[in-house]
Amino acid sequence: MNVGQEFVKLVNVVKTYKKVTAVAGISLSINKGELVTFLGPSGCGKTTTLRLIAGLEVPDSGEIYINNILVSAPEKGVFVPPHKRGIGMVFQNYAVWPHMTVFENIAYGLKLQKLPKEEIARRVKEALDLVGLSGLGDRYPTQLSGGQQQRVALARALVTRPQLLLLDEPLSNLDAKLRERMRFEIRSLVKNLGLTAVYVTHDQEEAMAMSSRIVLMRDGRIVQIATPQELYHCPNSAFAADFVGDTNILEAEIVLDQEKPVVRWHGLVLKDKNVPGDQIGRKVRVLVRPESFRIFEQPPANLHHVVPAEVLRSTYCGFYWMHQLQIKDALILVRELGGEMGQRQPGSTCFVSVDPSRVILLTD
């Protein structure tokens, strides 16, 4: 497999429904071997974009390519139907047929291809083994758990050996533990089979866990395309910062500190490098993740910029504590890894510093 080669390409794709623009002229490329996730709030256009790639919707304008083949281009009169695009698709509601056995569900696409019975049986068995359902071919969907039904849907999508796997919120109906396990199973399958996959979800944790890259969308437009790490640590806007992960977006000011321009907030120096020196006095917004703060019982002697804070709430989250603190008239979230001190009592005082190297100056 030639990883990195462009496999899916959208060029200025637009889709409207009456007066609502669902997809507003987006362009992007997805490389062969990637698992790319469309992430965003409800109504942002992510599912519509997936359906346009699948051929389940026809764009109003723009071009869509799959494996260098033009599959949709209204201005050129081109539209390749879904069954000729070399795709496999997994839907949110499984879409398995209750009157068919597991074997019959998975074999359906192969029967449409008029393959010999022996070949169908062999490939269905391979697909069942692949998704961990060996020996369950004779059961009906009603005899399976939700996770098993989703595996049937996945096997049905894979059995035709698609070039491209499309998944539309496939785990949203599963319980939390099963959803987490299925994330890694799907990710492993895509990688081991050398597939290219496009995944749709509104769940940021799911997107972060599974994706090679994330396409963050809002109002039918792309806000940012980045790896999970880039999106978390280097968001390009307040929307991106706020949508992915817990965050503090603070109103700060550029000031001089020992003749050096810094970003200061309530006595804390939030940023001390790459601060524009010609904008002294300017109000700015900064992004500080909860784990970028440090919390102390007493102010350390070796730290100059430490401020007192009042504990409002302290929540145990397994391997860390999440504290809501008040500094003057502002509220912040602080993540304390390990939480050696345990729960901090509401009304108690602690002391807070910040690592300026992990603070992002927002420009929007």
C-alpha cells in the first residue's frame, strides 16, 4: 500500500436543502491508508459530506474523486452510483435485516455480485473471523447483542473488499465500555487491512482515539484539519479550542514585565515568549488547558508568579482530580494528575501557577 497517496478528494463541494446550506464549498484531500474523522456539533455538515462521498446525496456543485476517478461533478454531468464507487458503509443504526441470518446479512452484497456459492461461503467465514463472530452465522440479529450487531454491519461492509470504508456514527448506540473497545477494533481493522476510512462522529474523545487526522466542521465549513495532537495543543480558533477537550479561555492583557512583553492575567504570566512588543496594553484571549496549571498547598519559594485561589468544587475522575477554582472574579478548571492531596474541600485556599510554554495566544 502506498500510504500518503491522495485517495479521496473534494473540490469546492456545495450541498443545499431548500434555503439551508449543509455543505458550503469545502475542499479536502484524504490520503490512502488514513482514517480521517469528520467531527463537529449537530448540523455542521459532517454526515452530509460523508453521504456525498458515498453517492447517497448529489452535490449542487463541486467535484468528488475516489482513487483518482471523478465520481460526482454536476457541472460535468458526472455521477457514479454508490454501488460502483468501491465503498463499504456502516450506519449508526446497524441497518442489519432482522429476517436474515448473520450469514445472509453479510453475504447479501456478494450475492448481488453473483459470486459462486463456494466463494461467498469462504469470504463470509473470513469476514466473521475478522470481526470476532466465528460460529454465529446461523443466528438472527435479534439473538445478538448491540455490539455483535454492529460487528455484523462491519463484516457486511468489509466482505465486498471495498477501497473505501465509510462509517456514520457507528458506535453511538453502544454502551460506554463497548464503544471504547469497538473504537480500537475498528482502528486495528482499518490499519491491518490497509483500508482508507472516513468516520463521522460528534464525540471528540472518539475522534481523538481513532483518527489519523480530524476534520473539524462548523456550519457546513471546515474549521481546521489536523492530527489529534495538533488539534488539542494548537487549535486555530476559540471554537476549535473549546470544542476539543476541557479548556480555559481567559481574557488577558499584554504588559511589560521587567522590560519584556508578556501576557498577564490576574498576576499570572501566561505567556512570556513570542509576545508582540508593539501591542502593550492590548486585551487578548488565551487558551490554557486544565493540566497546564499547577496547584500547591503553599506558594513555592522558587516560583515568582503564583496566585491564591478558592476551591469551589473538586471532582474525582479516576486517575486525576478536576478542580473548579476561583481567582478574583474568574473561574478556572485545573486538572491535578494523581491528585495526591485527594479531594480539596470547597472554600479552602490553594495556590496556582501556570506553565507559559503550554499556553496558546488566540488570534480570532
